[in-house]
Amino acid sequence: MPSLAGTFPSRALRSTGADLPFADLRRAHGTAFEGYYWRFAGADWSACAIAGVCRDERGTWAMVTLASEPVGFERTEIVPVASLGRDRLRVDAGPLQADETCLRVDLGRRLEARFDEPRGWTRALGPLGVGQLVPWLGQYWAPHLLSARVSGSYDGRSLDGTSVYAEKNWGAAFADHWWWGQGPGVAFAGGRIHGVAPTAVVAWTDRETIALAPPVARTVARAGGGEWHIRAHSPRWRIEIEGAADGGLRLPVPLPAERRLELRSNHHLTGELEARIWRGRRLWLRTSGLAGLEDGAVRARGT
């Protein structure tokens, strides 16, 4: 099938945040905010790297964060000049450099990772389904690296054999309240946008990937107080997710138009998650383990 990525209609649509089917959702869209997130998980620890690339009247700048638990390390830096790839995944944001095959971050601690045998997103539409085609949504979300063979190190610790997950989100700005989670074989994201609170859920096995999102699927979410409860169902699938976490990190998010950061995220890198997924009446997947979990608001909980 010929790619439509370089055509004028596709470029114009991308500038609104939306994408045509089979588009590479990792590439730059040109929206006010484009966020890239990587999470690495071992048996009892986890680390994440974040690049929040923003555009204002003065140009393109970025927030870069490196964090890990259970030690509780977090460091964030504002980068005055940054750039993204328009034809492929590429992030150049001061102490963070990334493309399809590798990630390097140096923020007091150093993370270097290489991704071999990556498993990406192969469905025609992203996890938002038909929502991907709708211009000017407040936020868009796309997991793009579900697994890979990882090599490298983080702060002297080998990354060989760890699991990796990566995603992108983009749009005008962060929602007033949002929720997110990612664990073995499952991820979800949602937030209050334009008076509604949609949630998208993806799950995967070695052979299959599924995505549930409104309006095709009905989703209900509750997040707060260290607990996450997600329910989603379509005519074919039903998903139940329970997450829990204590403590966690207070992470900033960028305000694109103001070129500053605001503490709005309660982010947990060593939470616990359990998911059950049915295809019809048959249990298709049951998974549990160490998880990343987030609950974000205009004023983060606990302030």
C-alpha cells in the first residue's frame, strides 16, 4: 500500500493532531506539545525518560526528565532549543537523544539503551481508533514500542534483559485531570477533555494486539488515592484493570505557551497492576506485575 505520509492532505491533517490510517504516529505533528516516554522495568525497579517538546512564538523548547524507583531519583531540565524528526522518530533535546534504535539521556545519571528486534504498533489505526482521524482533540496518545531486546545501562546497572515500553502523546496541552498506566502486556490513558472523560486501553500478547476506545468501546475509569480502576468493553472484548501504588514521584509537566513547568503529576514507577481480558466469554489474557501508574491534575493530589 502506498504511503500517504508525504502528501499535502496528510501534512495538513497532522498539524491538527489527527492522522490518516497507516500513518507513523511517532513523527512530529507540529502541535503545541509532543511528549515522548520510555519506561524500563526490571524485577523490582523501574526507570523512565521523558521528553516534552513544545512550540511557542519563540520556537521549539523541551522539558527532559529522568527518573527511577524505588530509590526515588528524579531530575528535570528545561532545554531552550529542541527538534523532532518529521519523516521518522527522532528526538534531539539537549541531554536526551533518541531514534527508533536507541535512547541516550544524561541528567546526573546516565541512561544508554539500544533496541533490537522491536515490536511496534502495526494496526491501521492507533489506540484511539477512529478518534485518530478527528482534528483538534485536546490530547492524542499512541504506544509505539511494546517490546524489544534491550541492551545498555542505567547509572551503572545493566539494562540487558529488562522490559521496555515507549509511547507518544501530543496536542494543545495536558488535560485538567488525567490518568495513565502501563504494565506487562497492557497500557491505558485517559483524561477530562471538553467536559467528557474518555479512556483508551491497549493489550497485547506475542501474537495479537487489541485496542479499545470510544466510541466503538465503552470505557469507565476511576483514579485517585493510590488506586486505578479501568473498565472497557466492546461487542467482542471486555477488559478489567486494577492498579495500586504508594509514595511515588512528583513530576512536572510543561506549559507550552508559557515556557515553564508545573508540578501536576503523581507518577509511580513501581506500582502494581492486574488486568483480565475476555474475548467473548473466554479469558484471553490475565497479566499482573510491576507497573507505571500516573494520576495528574491542575493541582496534584496531596498539595
